[in-house]
Amino acid sequence: MERTLAWDGAAVVAVDQCALPHERTVLRLTTPDEVIDAIKRLAIRGAPAIGVAGALAVALSAQLSDDDEQAVREDAERIANARPTAVNLSWAVRRVLTKLPGGARAVLDEALAMLEEDERTNRAMAARAADAVLGLTSRRPLRILTHCNTGALATVAVGTALGGIKELAERGLVEEVLAGETRPLLQGARLTAWELTQAGIPFRLCVDSAGPAAIAAGLVDVVMVGADRITANGDVANKVGTYSLAVAAHRSGIPFVVVAPESTVDESIADGSQIAIEQRHADEVTAFHGHRVALPETPVFNPAFDVTPNDLVTAIVTEDRVWPQRPAGQLAEVARGLYQRGWLDGTAGNLSVRIGDQALITASGRSKGELTNADVVLVEAETGAWISGDKPSAETSIHAAIYKAFPDCGAVVHAHPPYATAVAARAMAAGQDSVRFTDFEIIKGFGVADPSSLDVPVFTNWSDVPRIAAEVGERVNGSVPVLLIGHHGVTAWGPTLEVARNRVECIEALCRLHLLTN
């Protein structure tokens, strides 16, 4: 699709999103006030689009100001406040203002650079989002639910979440898109449906309240949405109605993926409680296309956005990274629980979750009793190579060896429960390379073929951790999903974090019984 926002040499040119889908009208905006009006009435909308439009509006102001920097800065403030929730607008305005001392041409050049960057960013983001979704899902082709409009109309070109959907469709991997209508202004019904029609992607339109029902009925494999502001901890502000989809996705265990540019991440805000939510006019709810549908003076609650907490978000995808959220929150929650049991004293122990070809693992030197999403590192699953975040745990190489040996492994937990650690220490001192457990009912917890006995391998606690990992890679097999390390606790794994944690609990119970009966 051609660009939906551009510069013609003297004006901002944009597709009028209020006129779609019945009429494709192009606006030509020659003053800052015209751009502000277009943004406020949603003729130009979408966080990336209003960011670039705001930058171009500052450039217009600079051209019209007769070198009056104060006048430009006053215009810039009005432009930045046209819509308060989307951080891209204020971010873009601040960026072009840094060029104001160089004159109007310097401001325009910076705005035009942002215009070019946005398209490149969207193309990179769409490809990364498609890859991330494929790593999080198994069904092919995919059934995708989206909300509001996150396509070319919301950006300069291509789109964010809808850009990722288009990329998946080009790979032949989309069965159907379910598009929420997006009350009260129907961006989904008017704009997303139009873009999907233009792209030839199969879709159905549904009322917003039907989205969670479709998820619960098993009709959706993944939810893909955009964002207007993402806080430092990964909370996400997006079009109102997003939160209910995230809750439903979490309840049904399907991925909820946010696709947005890095410019949407606002690290100055700690969490979603600090986001200013735009409240829009009551007429948007009490009337429909100019026809009143509610009694006069009906009180209205009309927020333009809601905030989805980070623990409901599976991953945030930008042009530069995949930022897992829900698995990070699960890791932190399980770690805190094991800490409270005395199995992860201080900074001891580590946990990881596999996400496709990557894995999240707890960072080095973090207290497990206070672990948060920010204390998690992204690495390559089968090599342990660092991707993003702080320094990973020293035992990352052991986790990687297990993920390489068992491609279906979804999580690994390494803990220091007292009985398992004691049994490992005694076995090591006795020169044993395994410990046999027999006839205990709890052996069934490991899912082994013969629950009458269990031989758990014991490994030397080498100070050179990669040496432990190498031995693990050589000796582990698919029969027993747990191992002991002399004087160093237990490592267990499974298809999910819950199963891996349960297996740590089972081996600790077995070791306690083993010591009591021997």
C-alpha cells in the first residue's frame, strides 16, 4: 500500500480516516492548527502516524514563524497536547525541536527523516512480529484476533500489528482475521476491515464484546494489537477494549502480542497507573453518525484507552527486539514462591522458560524473593548466548544444554531445596553417579514409564559451570527429567514452568523420604 501520510513540499498530506471506508479523501494541511484539528478529530490517528504528523506540524510552524522560536515552541506545545495518551506525539515533537536552532529547514529535514524511518521501522517490526508469533503458536494456518486499526492508516505505511498480520498472510499462514469493530468510533469496522479487504486477507468483523467469547470458544490462536504507550515495566496503553481481550487470552492460554515501535516505549513512566488516559466527548457514545441514540444529558464514561498489565502480555515486539512479558511475570511469581519455601535462598537458583528459539532466564545476582519482570534476561535457548537484558545466571549453559537435548522442553528450574541438596552431597561424597529411588508413590510425578524405580543422575559441581553443562549434555536422556548436582541442588525440566516446578517438589519429597528410610 502507498503511504497514507506524506509531505508534498509545502503541506502535510494524509488520507482522511474519518471519510473511510466509503470515500477515500486526501487532506492537504498547511498550518499547525489544521494538523492539530485532524489529530483531535481522528482524521489522522494511530500512535506512529500522529507522531510523524506532529513532527511535520512543527516544521510547518517553523516555516510560518519568521524565525520566532518562541512562537514555534508554543505551537509545539499545543501539537504535543493534541492527544495526551500516545507518547509518540510528544516524543516526535521533542525530537524535531532539537533542530530548531538550525532553522526551519533543519526542523523539516528531521521531520522528513522520521517519515522515512517510520516506514523502515514498520517493515522491520512486521517481519519480527511474524517470526515471534510463529514461535509462540503451533496451529497453521493461524486464526488471529485484532483490535482497533494498526495498519498502514495508523502509520506512514505497512503498520504495526496489522503489518505483522499482513506479513504472515504473505507467507500463506493466515486462515482468518477476526477484527473487533472498536466502539465507539468503529476504527476496526471502518478502517481495519477496509485494509484487510484491500490486502485480500480473509476476515470477519465482530462486535467488541464478542472477542473474548471467540477466544473462549477456541476460535482464536493469537491476539495481536498495537500500543499508544508502553511503560518501563511493560504495562500497555491501547485502544479501550484491549484489556478485556488480554484477560480472555490469559484465561484461555493463548498468546497476547503487542506490536509497537520503540518510540512508543516511555521509560519515564514506571507503570500503567501513571498513564494519562484521554477522555473523549460524550457525543461519541450518545450519538451514532449524527443520530442520537441515548436520552439527552445521559452521563457518559468514554475513555479512549485502557491499560493492560504486563503480566497479561505475552510479548511486546518492536523493530529492535522481542520483549517477553507474561513468561517473565510467571518466572518471577514462581521464583518468589520457591524463595518463600527456602529453596532459593538469597540469590541462589535460577529458572527459565523457552519461547521458540529463545529463552527467558533469571538474571545473575538477583534476590528471588523480590524478583520482577525486569530481572529476567533473554538468551538463545540452545546456546545460552545473551540477547537482551542484564547479565544472565551463571547456570544458563546448563539450561541451554537441556533445551538442546530436549527440543520439546518448555521450562527449566534449578533450586536448592535442603533434602535434595543433602542427598546430592552424600552421593557425590560416596562417588555415586546416580541415586536410585524405589517403590515410592511420588515417582509417578515424573511421568516415567516404570514408576517402581527412578535413577536420578548426579553431576560433579565443577566451578567451571560450562563443564557441568557439557557433562549434562552428554549424559541426560529422555527417561528422567531431573538431575542432582553435588552440594548444589537439583535441576528439573518439563513442557511448562508449572510441570518443571512440580518435578522439583517431587524430587525434594523423594529425597526426604530417601533420607528417612536410609
